[in-house]
Amino acid sequence: MIDQARAAITNWLASAHDTPTRARREFDVGIALVPTGTKFDAIRLPAPVVHAAAGSSAPEAVVAFLAEGLKVGAVIHDAYGVGVWYYALVPPGTYDHWRVPGVECLAPGTWLGVPRLDFLPRPGPHWALPPRAVGSVCDARAVAALVLRGRDRLDVVPGAERTL
């Protein structure tokens, strides 16, 4: 990614914060806490649902699946802790209309750990699908389709992990 594009995307992400300079300083260290609801909303996706939809839990396969299915969007993968989550960034206002049971769209004002753009590898929060441009968010309908595909596959696979 060209430095100018990277700076513009970082500034866009930081501009969601009341104090963008603070967010930019946090990005310098690695991960900025940024509130949802102004520049983007975020849908928290359980890893088993994403992996079932992708047909694999292999990082390369999941990234390829997300890139194909979500096109120009951005997805954070938080691989720390007991629950492993993906966060699809979606247009602001999605929270008001999100109706997919068992999968949460974070309420506006929820603080989300957003990694620096070059945080791509595991462990910890990193970009599974980094934003490629300012305003690069996933289509909420495509995220809903991913969830339904993953849940359908979990329903038919014997012994598949259920988290919903």
C-alpha cells in the first residue's frame, strides 16, 4: 500500500475518535481504541460461523473467502482469548437495521480495538482483510449472507462447534 493511501486510511479510522491525534498515537504503538457509529459500525462474528462459511479454519483460506465474499470491505480478526472473533466493518447506521439473530452489531459508541494497517499476522488483533481505501466497509447484506451460510453449514455438519 502506498504511504499516502495508508496515511489517508489511518486518518479516516482515527477520525472516528473524539481526539484523532490520540488514535493516531495509539496506531503508532499498534492498536487504537476507536468508537463505532460515526465512520463505521462493526458486526462481531464468531469464528466458528466464519470458518464454517469459508469451509476451513486455515487463515489463508479464510482470508481468500472473505476477500471474495466481502469484496472491498475490512475485517479485523481478534485471535486472543477464549472466544475468537471477527469484526466486519460496515456502514454507520447498520446497527439500527441489523436483524440477524445471534450475531451482534456493536452499538454506536462501543470501543473497538482497531489494529494498525500493517498488523496482518497472528496472534492478537490483526487485519484479516485490511481496508483498501478511505471508507472501505463491508456490505451488511454480504455479512448477513456469510452468517447464514456459516450457520447452515454448522447445522448440517455432525459434531461441528456451536457457539450461537
